[in-house]
Amino acid sequence: MEKIQLYSLATPNGQKVSIALEEMKIPYKAYTIDINSGYQFEEKFIKINPNSKIPAIIDPIGDDGKPLAIMESGAILVYLAEKSGKFFPKDPALRCKTLQWLFFQVSGPGPMFGQFGHFFRFAKDKCEHPYPLERYKNEAKRLLGVIDIQLSKFSYIVCDRPTIADFALFPWILCLDKFYEAREILELDSFTNITKWVGDLAQRPAVQKGLNVCSL
């Protein structure tokens, strides 16, 4: 009963949390939420996440021994890192940098990559005007450039060991290639530091397991 309850789907935002849970070795029970069914709009799920999005978690003892429901993947990552004491540096400067790159992900690559994927893969027959795809393609490439430069300094996003910032960014970059099939249009191979970083993370057994949690 004291296991973390994960309500999720194996999308990039969902994978962030399942990867973190696996890497942190936190006991959890996963419940797959099929967002295509509309379950996320039912009252029982809205009680967990008022915004009707995945992922969400419940820590059965998180609120002074009472259940604590947490929404928003970035907030969940911080909560789990603080609970486990892992992948969130104790050094104040590194801790601040980790938060900066986590916030960068949730405000930049997450929504921008998602919009790019929508217009590139799903809206080709709904929007004939080239502007939306061009806009989000250019912004996605700009953000990839920012990440690639950062990874020229360290093995991982913040330093030479992984943090929750890596767990946040990794699934979204993997999605550009594996799900959106955008390797060519985004020239992913030109971002050599990202390519190495993706390869290193993809070899971690906990990352491999976390990617497949809550798959349909």
C-alpha cells in the first residue's frame, strides 16, 4: 500500500517519470491510462490530476502519512528525487542548474517538439500552409542546438553524471527520431553530442525498462 501509484502512458512525458522511478529504485505500481479512450476526463482521474493529463502519481503516505496526488512531470521528478535522495545534486549551484535545465525542458523542448510532431506527422492533411511546420521545425532545431552545445561541456546535461534534467529531456529527443521519424528533416545526425548522450542513456537498463512502462 505504500508503493507510489503511477498513472501514465508511454509518451515522452510519461516516460520521464517511469525512467526516474526505475533509476531511483522506488517501489511503484503502474496504471496505464489510455488517453485515446478519454478516461483522463472522468471524475475519478480529475481527482488525481485536475488538468486531465498524464503522468500523475499518488504517494499513499506523502502528506504526513496521508495520500498525496502530484501532477506535472517536472514537479513529479523533483518530488521523487527529493524522496529518494538521487539524481538531484546536493551542491546548491548544481541543484540550481538542474532545476534550470528541467524548467527549460518543460517550457521549451516539450511543447515545441510536440507542436513540431503534430504538424509534421499528424496535421499534413489538415493544414496546407507551410508556416506552422516551418516555425516549429526551426524552433526544434534551435533548441537541439542549445542542448548540443551544453552537452559539449559535460557527459550529461548538468555535469558528468545524470540528473533528473537528463530524464526529462531524453524521452523527447528520442521521440523526434523513433516516433515522429524526423531524423532527416531535423538533421539529427548533425547534433553529435546529443547522439552520444542518447546512446549512453539508452544503454542503461533502468532507462530501457522505464521507456516501456505503461505501453499500450
